[in-house]
Amino acid sequence: MIAGVEPQNWNDAFTRTGPDPANVRLSMAQGFELVLQASGIAGRPGLVAELVRHDRDMLAPAGTG
């Protein structure tokens, strides 16, 4: 689960509401907030920042973090 959301539901919500990599109008944080809202998750303080950090860490090349 991702922040209390089933992976398939997260992916569906992110696809519908998340930032478009080709035409970025939202930050990742804003995209995560929209996904959480679309999934009915209130979120705890710091959750979005934690998700952004985790996303950045997942994208960082091995050995550079």
C-alpha cells in the first residue's frame, strides 16, 4: 500500500490527477496531494513531504544518495 492506498488505486488516481511529465503544471507534491484526496485519504502532517522524499530517493541513481 502507498500511504493507505492500494497500488492499483494509487496508479489510477495518479494517472487521472498527477502531473503530466511532458507538460508539468503541478509539482510532485501537488500531484501527491491530489492523488490522496481522490483516494479519500486525509493524510497526516508531513505525509506529502515524505512521499516526495521517497519518490526522489527511488529515482536517484544507486550510490549517489
